Amino acid sequence: MASATKSAWKNPSYLQSSFGIFMFFCSWGIWWSFFSRWLTDPTHGLGMTSAEQGQIYSINSLATLVIMFAYGAIQDQLGIKRKLVIFVSAIAALVGPFVQFVYAPMLTAGGGTTRFIGVLIGSIVLSSGFMAGCSLFEALTERYSRKFGFEYGQSRAWGSFGYAIVALCAGFLFNINPLLNFWVGSICGLGMLCVYAFWVPAKQKEELKKEADPNAAPTNPSFKEMISVLKMPTLWVLIVFMLFTNTFYTVFDQQMFPNYYASLFPTTEIGNATYGTLNSFQVFLESAMMGVVPIIMKKIGVRNSLLLGATVMFLRIGLCGVFHDPVSVSIVKLFHSIEVPLFCLPAFRYFTLHFDTKLSATLYMVGFQIASQIGQVIFSTPMGALHDAMGDRPTFFTISGIVLAALIYGFFVIKKDDQEVGGDPFYTDKQLKAQAAAKANA
């Protein structure tokens, strides 16, 4: 592991990809970590109800759903070209002025047409630059990792590290003026734009020249191949699993947990600042776990890692309904640091294991991210209404029960690592040792 990390620092593509995804998560995390608080906080934010907030999340998810599929299809056609990520970086760089001068005034215009149009415009801009953009940057980084010889998990960890750094500041900025969070997001977005527009390592330039050669064999999938992923029964099996597990990453963590956590403290200001600090510490741990989860996968396999991630989610959400003091809830919140890597990294490896690697961006966005967005479209508003009607504990237990049902379903339907291998095979350490022993004895 140490030697792999040492060699990674000598790989310009690793450095460029890591810094790029670092800046993306800085640009997103500084405002996204407090987006729910901004919508619902009556003192520092817009003072919306949980149901109104749920409607915004549903519409945002619907926009993300459409944009994400388009991003996956376009990026699979582009290969390693950066035209799309440069476009997305430009949107991220404009988030501050957009929210202050367009989005916030339209949301506070009262009920009716103006507010609804504001919600629609916001869903397009925020989804294009961030929610759908997240999957795009992850997919491109994963593609670079296979193409230019570095570990995806190590590079993705820098994204979590960036999120952790800005989350540490987000609560304090929010208490001063929540619009500051969006403006800092713009500054980070500008940095991201510079990385993807001007930093092109030599090996990437060589590869781009090869792909531009009219006589070169095509390496990108056809549009027909990309559409054909929707006809794969094995993909839909995984979509159902993600629909009832990873969906609640946003439904619970963004819509419900920040307000619940802040309510455990004497004042909302103390709650906001403490939540920002806790969120930052949790994401620092998540960053470290991005390097640990590949080791876990080597021990227990891709399938079992996915199921372990769902188990952690079930326990984390359920225990938030059991405990009601800040210390216990803070400890439970830290489960999040292993849950995210256990969904993100095994999901990518599952697609490159069982499906054609040329379609990795499309498959990841359809099977992992789009499935989650569909779930948010379906569940955000009713879960917000349920929370308004019944409060924290019944809602948390309901969500935890849904995740448990999905976990049981996944145990029976998710393919084992040696079943229907249509891409790059995956072997655990135990299997590799057995193969080496068999060769030695042959």
C-alpha cells in the first residue's frame, strides 16, 4: 500500500485528477452541507416546512435524473476528453451570483408562478453544476485511473478530504450569512475550472492524439450500445437495490438529519457550528476510509462490500431514532464515514466487473446515481410530509426498515463476483493466493 501511494505521487494524471475532484467537492460541499438548513432555518435561511423542502429536493432530483443520463452518454462518447467537465466547472464557478441574485429572490417571492419558476431554474443549474456533476467527475476520475495507472479510491479520497475541509468552515459562515457559503463555492469552482482547462499531463495529451487519429480503432461505445444498457435485466436488479438503499443517503442525511441534530442543542447557532465541525470530522474519516475500503474489498469481495454498506446504513439511521443526546447521535453519525465508501467504490467495481468497461460512465450513472435520484423523486416529498406529521423517531425507523428490506433483497439478487463476469475480473487476496499456489504446484 505504501509503495502504491508513493508511486501515485509521481503520476501526473493522479495528481491532476485528485486536485480536480478535490476542488469539485470543495465547491459543492461548502454550500451543500447546509443546503437543508438554508431552506428550513427561519433565522438564517428561508424558513420552509419539511414538505416544502421535500418538494424542492424532489424537483432537483428529477432534473438531476435527466441531466445525469445525458452526462453519462456524452462522457462515454468523449472518452477522456474534458469538454463536458469544463462546462460543468464553469457552472460551479457561477453558483454564488446565481443564488444571490436569481435563486434566493425567486424562492422568497412567495407562492405562485415566480417561486415555482425559481425552483425549476434552480434545479437545472444546481443539478447541472453539482448533483449530476458529482457523478460525472467520479466517472471521469475512475476512467482516468484505469487508463493512466492509479488507484481510483486514492484519488476519490481527495474529494472527501476537500468536502471535509470546507464543511469545517461551513457552519461558521452560515451563522454569519448563508450566502457566503455559495460565494466560496464559486471561488472553488473557478479553481476547478482552471485545473480541467489548463492542466493536461503529457500521457493524457498522447492518448488524446491517439483517439483523434481517424485510422484508430474506436474505443468509445456507440449510442445503440449505451441505450442497450436499459435492456439489461441484471442492471435493473441492482437499480431496485440502489432505489431503496442509496436513495436515503440524501433523503435522510440532507433533508432530515441536519435539522434534527441542530435541535439537540440550546440554540440553532450552536447546533449549526457543531454540525459543521462534526460533518467535517466525519468526512475526514470518510476520506481515510476511501483508502481502506479497497483493502476490505480484497478481503471480502465486491458483493459482500456492497451488502456491508447497506448494513451500516440500516444501523446508522435506526440508531439515530434510538438515541437523542448529542454525544450518542454524533457517534452514530460517524458510521457515515464507512458507509459512503462502501457504496461508492464497490458500486463502480461491480459495473466494471459484470459489464463492458466501455460503458462504465453510463452504467454507473444509470445503475447507481440515477437509481438514487429516482428514489429521491419518489420519496422526498412523502417522507418530508411524514416527518412533519409524525416527527423524527417514527420517520427514522420507517426509513431504516425500508433499508433493511432492501438489504434482504440484495442478499438474494446481487451477483457474486464470479458470476457473469463481463468486464475486468475481481479476485480476493485469498483467491489470488490459491491461484499462485496452484501455479506453483502445476
